[in-house]
Amino acid sequence: PTLFWDLEGKGETQSFTITVDHDSPISVTEITCTSQQFEYDLEVVKPGWEYRIAVTPIHVKERAFGLLRIKNDCEFKKYGSAQGFMVIRVPKKSG
């Protein structure tokens, strides 16, 4: 998923929800971000089954792009990580 903020707009917190669709629980083990422009916070909604990651830009005065890498303890290596994207962009023109 991708979260968007408008340049010079409101830098309000937005969030990703991660829901585990597996026979057994999977835990988030590590989160890293490629940009210092964004702060993030992991909330465990239902341990092993549901997580929420809240993301807040430090400011929205310049364009920015960030990638969150979310690692987990899934037994299948190809499902061992997920990604989320964050973008501060020039607002789309309406009309």
C-alpha cells in the first residue's frame, strides 16, 4: 500500500493495517524506513494476527518518498517481508 500527503498540506498521521491470512500467527520482527522524513509506530492490535503501523511525516514542506520494510517470522521465506510506501507529492489539480 501507499500513503500520500500533499505538499504544503496537512501532515496528519495515516496508517497501514496488516492482517495475517495464515493458519498460524505471524509476528512482526523488525521495521525499517528508507527516509528520515517519516516517523512510524507499530501497534499490535491482535498479537500474531493484526498490526497497524501509523506513519507521520516530519513536515510536508518538500517532496519526499519513503519505503517501510516490514519483516516477520513467517516460516516461508518469500512471505518473510512486506513493504509500504509513503509519498509527499504536489497536490493533484481538481477539475
